[in-house]
Amino acid sequence: MLRPAPPSPVRQKDTMSPLPQSPTAAGPVRFGVNYTPRQGWFHSWLDLDLDAVGEDLSAIASLGADHVRLFPLWPLLQPNRTLIRPRALADVHAVVDVAAEAGLDAVVDAVQGHLSSFDFVPSWLTSWHRRNMFTDPEVVAATARLVRELAHSVADAPNLLGLTLGNEVNQFSASNHPDPDPLEVGQAETWTATLLDAAREGAPRGMHTVANYDAAWFMDDHAFTPDQSARLGDATVVHSWIFDGTGQRYGARSHEVAHRAEYYLELARGYSPAPERPLWLQEVGAPRSLLEESDVPWFVSSTVENALDCPGLWGVTWWCSHDVSSDLADFPPLEHTLGLFDEHGRLKSAGAAFRDAISAAKERPAPAPRGGAIDLPVGPDPLLERSAAAPGGAVFEDWMEASKAGERPTVRVVRESGELRTGDTRTGGAAATRLPA
């Protein structure tokens, strides 16, 4: 049901960390790129070539981007539970410095974790040393120490925007993961808050965030919840991918595909207790498993233009900078096509479209307040009933119908149970990216 947009709620005291320099969405929207090294992908941390990094980051800056997101690998930073390698920390700082030379700010992801269907988990958590990364006290303490020391090691960099805890680390707990680390809602919140506190202790200045993938927003049994994403850290982060069922169900050039990221941002806003809390579209990309190459410029420009219609948008950070090299094996095929540049560093049509979208955004006025709200009843239990918001669900389709009618809807979360049609919850990294169109 479409209802008038709710009044601004009173700020609630929660576990958001204080910001000496608070992020704000009142100024121009930030545009950035998730940096995937052209040479060697993320294995390039093993033999870091700063000249190659500089070439990549200069190319990113040429698009008009103002920041990059960086992904050091957890096993290289912390190969033993009680060993954090100073050389690995120095390498991260060196890349942050190269970003500064290119005129780019930097966000550093702390716990990698998971990237493009591959897991990077240190050996002290696997096989004979198998432990739950979210609930084992020694593991949580060791992970917090890594986050604290990594944050401290880059805290003096003037171009540091902040830390993200890791890339979609919550996927390790998902019920559809092949080897999940199960936990309860309270344990997920404690893990997240503990690591965010560690980031703030290490780097008092900056925007520190948690980046959960779609299961947190759409899977009813998932212990990482939208409430956590919308309260913990200094901005609400979303990763929007149309291979979650949106592209498969509605088609490549559908209204739903064009407005998927905008919907996701408004869904995230619905969970926030603080109306001024920034929204960050930290990942969005153009999967060629669902889009023809001729569709890609349209998708890039439509996605950015529609996201800019969301008040409170802090930034858009595109996935990703460079195609994964065809010399590297066993990636989902789309990973070799997601870049704004190809594996040789040549600008692609996606990169040109993103460059043009950044330029056009400079002339765009701030968005007006949104229209009426679509109610999402999630129930009173902390393990929220959220699958009606997934593609094909009642809330998703009601929002899209209102959007087609030009009503610029938002979402209002209602803490009551409701009998609504559930949606497609085909989340899960590699599983989703391999699904046929």
C-alpha cells in the first residue's frame, strides 16, 4: 500500500560511532570505483608493483572519479592468529599513497574475506583449525586486532576516507553457503560492533562502515539484518546486483533493472532510525550474464541517474575498474567483463558511460523529498521477515508499480507481521553469478 511518506523520526541513541568529521550527503555526491588490479588481480599483493598500480589509478581518476575502494587480502595481512605482518600493512599504506598521487581518496576494506566468488580465509580458520569466525572469542579478538592495526597503519593518510569491515563477509554465515559459520542475530550485531569499534580506535577520523550482501536484506533466516546495516557504522551501505533475480525475472532493459539500485537505497532508508544518515551505493555493476554489451551504457547511465534521485546519497562506487585477466582460471565468466577498462587498460563503453554520468551529475540539482511510502511489515522479532522486499515479492513489485506511475516511492518498515508474497532470494555470490539468464 502506498502511504504518505513518514515524518522524520527522532534520532535514537545507538551504536553508531562518533565522527569527528561526519560524512554528509548534503554536498555533491561522491563517485568512485572498486579497484581490481589489472595485473594479477588481487594476487598482485604478493609482489606489489606500485608503478602498475599508479597506471591503473590514474586511469580511474581520468573518469572523474574521486575515490577508490581497496582490498588487501586477509591471509596476507594475518597469516597466523597472532601475527600481523608489518610489510603487508606498509603495502596497503603505499597503495593509499599512490591513490593520493592520482588525486583519489581511498577506502580500505579490512577483512578479505570474499571476492568474486573466491574466499580468502587464513589457514588458522580452516581444515584442522576450523573455527567459527563470528563467534569464537579468540578469533573475534584476533580479527578486531587486525582491523585496529590496519586502521592505525593508514590513519595518517590525508586521503583516507575510512575502513569497510570487509567485502560481504556476512556471506560466510548464509544458509546457502557451502560451509557456513552459523550464528544468531545478537552474535552478528556483537561481531559487527566489535570490529567497527576497533576501526574507530585505530583511525578516529573517517567513515567506517559494514558492507553486507543481499542476504542481509532479503533472506528471512539470515542473522545479519537490515537493522544492523542501517544502525551500525557511519553510513548505510548497499551492494546492488541485478543477478539477484531482478534481471532474470524482468529482463535486461526493464524498468525494474533500471531502478534496482534506487529501490535498494530507498529500502535501506526505510530501516534507518536517523533521517540524515548517509546512503552509499558501494557496489553496482553491469553483469554481461544478463546484459548484452549494447545494453551496458544504458544500464550505467540509468542506474546512476536513478540513484541520484535518492536524497541523502553519499556516493556511488562502481564495480569494477578492470576486467579480470583471461589468463586467470575458474572465475564465473562475467567477472572477466565487469570492468570499466579491459584487461589491457583500454577504456570500455561502460567506462565511457560512467565518465559521462559523473560529468552529468555535476549539473543535477539536489533531489526533492520522496513521495509516498510502500509499507514493509517485518514483524517484531529481531530476525526480520524481509523476503517480501526481494525481487518478485509484494513490496518490490508494489514499489516498482508506483515508480512506473511516477510517484517516486520510498519504503516504510512496519514492526508488525504481515502476510505478503515473498520474493526471489537467489543471493549467494558464485551461485547467483552462475545462474542462467
